[in-house]
Amino acid sequence: MKRERHIGRVLLALAVACSVGLYVGHSLGETVKAQEDAQVHIVDQGETLWEIARPIADKRGMDIREVIYELSVNNDINSTDDIRPGQRLVINF
């Protein structure tokens, strides 16, 4: 009976490990795919986040505020004054 419990625990541990592995592998695949679809915008002198976001919003039929929010989150921007010339902004949404 003791041996049966041990085998049961081993099988349970293997099942959990496989499930976690599949989940992590799936998540990593999505991350790689998302990065392949990403665009990079290099900020020009005097350019604002609003100017960068406007064509993206128009092209995708989104509210400009949504685009600014996504750009801010994806690029760790805390305010619209946080961008500088030469900065690379990842557009990935």
C-alpha cells in the first residue's frame, strides 16, 4: 500500500510537471509571435506621443486615448513627457 501511494504521487507530480511545461511553452510561443508582429517607432525631435498615436489610431479604428495607453504600458512610459528623441517605442497591439 505504501508503494502504491508513492507511485500515485510520482504520477501526479509528472502530470503537474507536464501541464506546467505545456502552459509555459504555449505562453512563450505567443510572446515570440507577438514580438514578430511588433513595429518599432523611433521618436523624432519635438514629436509627441499624441502625434505618434494618431496614425495608429486612425489605421486601426481605435480611440487615440486607447493607443496612448497601450504605448505607455508597453514602453513603460509614465507620462506623455517621458519620451525623448531617438527613443525606440515598441508598437505591439
